[in-house]
Amino acid sequence: MRGATLIVTEIGGGLDSTEATGPDKGRAAIAARLTALGMALDKVVTVPHRTGDLAQAIAATKSDMVLILTGSATSDIDDVGPSALRQAGGQVDRFGMPVDPGNLLFLGRLGARPVLGLPGCARSPALNGADWVLSRLACGLAVSAQDIAGMGIGGLLKEIPSRPMPRAGRQAGAAAMPDS
């Protein structure tokens, strides 16, 4: 892959999630990711957060890869991002991933070109699940729904006292169980 177009949707009439983190900061983080992978950010297109507008922008894109960053979380397969991809003639191959941060990702294609619906955490330079998918796509590797499902083993969340490791609970429970 050589280049990608980033399509950003904006919600009018109020603060959307793009504005909350600063649109330039999010775009800079995405551009830095692409640069690190040897790709270029060919173009940034901003459209209203409406299915038809986004579908037109997706269909008009000429880059090797299409990245979509919506103004609100894509929490349903029928939200604006996935619906727009289907309306543009593409298909959604995977919705969501078992990695946090990054679980609100979707992956599809328009013809042979990959289309990656980025989760909101992609606005931050911190590592997230979308980085795992993006790095494979940048290398020209196919990424299947099964590949993404397999990424859930391990995850990215850092362990903190308020969220103990699951095995710590299992070990404590196992010690309390009587022998049979």
C-alpha cells in the first residue's frame, strides 16, 4: 500500500468527538501512523455525518486504502460508517474487534481496496487495536474476520488496581475450592 485517504465526518450543531480532541490532533496522529508504516496520507476529506454524504466520499476516493473517522462512535453495524460503505458499493467484512482500546473498528472493502473504519481512540497516538489491523493492511496482507477475532488474546489494556487481572481472581478462587 502506498497511500490512504482519510474521510472525517462532522456532526453539525454541537460538539462532536472529533472536536473534543481537536481535529488537527487526530489527523496528525493518523498521518504519523501511516508515515511509520511507509505510507502517505494522500488526502483528508471532511463531510457531514450523513450516510449519503459519506458514501459519495468513499466512492470518489482513489487511494489504495480508505480510512474513515466518524464524528460519533460507530457502535452498530447500521451506523453511518458501515451503512455508507455498503451504499458506496462496498461491503463490511468485520464489525468490532475484541481489543480495547479499539473495539469500535470496522473493516471492509470497496472492490479490492481495504476500507478501515477507525475507532475514536485512533485520534490519540497511543497504541490501539486499529494499529494491529492497519499494519497488516499496509503490508498488503489480507485481514480476515477470524484474524481480528484472534487479536483478542492478550489485549492492550494495562492492568491497574481497580481492574485486576482475570487470572488473579481465578487463582484465588481455585485455592479456595476443596479437593474432590
